Amino acid sequence: MAMAVAGSMHYAVEEGARCASVRKMVCTDEDTTIAYAKAHYFGPGGVPTFAYDPVAACGHSVTASISYVVDMGLKKVSVPITAAACFP
């Protein structure tokens, strides 16, 4: 399940960064870019925290992070998962 979260987060940040760079009518500012990225996250568990940096050295940067809790029966383990994408 943690791999599904990581894969979905990577997809969401890539789509968000691409939207901020190419689809200027849809992703007009930080709020709309983050909303667009959140809409493309489809992983299990909670919704990650997204951030957008329009002036990153590499272009438009979108990052996401979440602390995914793995229930191992007798113990729960928290796994931090992050994803980042930048699109010129």
C-alpha cells in the first residue's frame, strides 16, 4: 500500500508541475496548482501535503509529503513518503 501512495504522489506532483508550466489557464496561481495536484492523487490513506514553488531554479516545482502508517498487527509504523517534480 505504501508503494501505491508513493506512486500516486509522484504522478500528482508531476501533473501539478506540468500544469503550472504549460496549462496557464488552469493553474493560474499557487492555490489552483495545488488543487490540480490534489485532484490527481488517487492513493490510499489520507491526502498528502502539497507545496508549489513558482520560482524554483529548475522551473515550476511541486512537492508532496505524507506520513503513511503501516499497521503490522502488534505495532504501527509511520513511514515518511515524499515526492517532488519540476517542469520548465
